[in-house]
Amino acid sequence: MARKALVEKSKKKAKFKVREYNRCPLCGRSRAYLRKFDMCRICFRLRALNGEIPGVVKASW
């Protein structure tokens, strides 16, 4: 879980565009962010296994 201060800091507009970075809106994680689904890999995996993301299926059983 990300620190609340870092989550709030990332929401603020950066002075320079290059300094902005993506953060998962669900858990606040900054690494392993999937742009296409707007969440981190861990949240993506949990939601995909529960069937909450349409069109995503498990590759192998």
C-alpha cells in the first residue's frame, strides 16, 4: 500500500510535464502500471480473476 502523502502528491499537477507519473487509482501503487486498464498489475489480476474486466480471459488453466 502506498503512503497517503505520495498518493496526494501524485494527484497534484507537476511543475514540468516530464515529472508526472502514473499511479493506480485503486491502491496507489506506482510501479507495474498498465495504461490500457488504468491500474496496477495486482489490482488488474484480482479484477480479471473475479471477471470484473470485460474481454479479459485467463490464458492457461
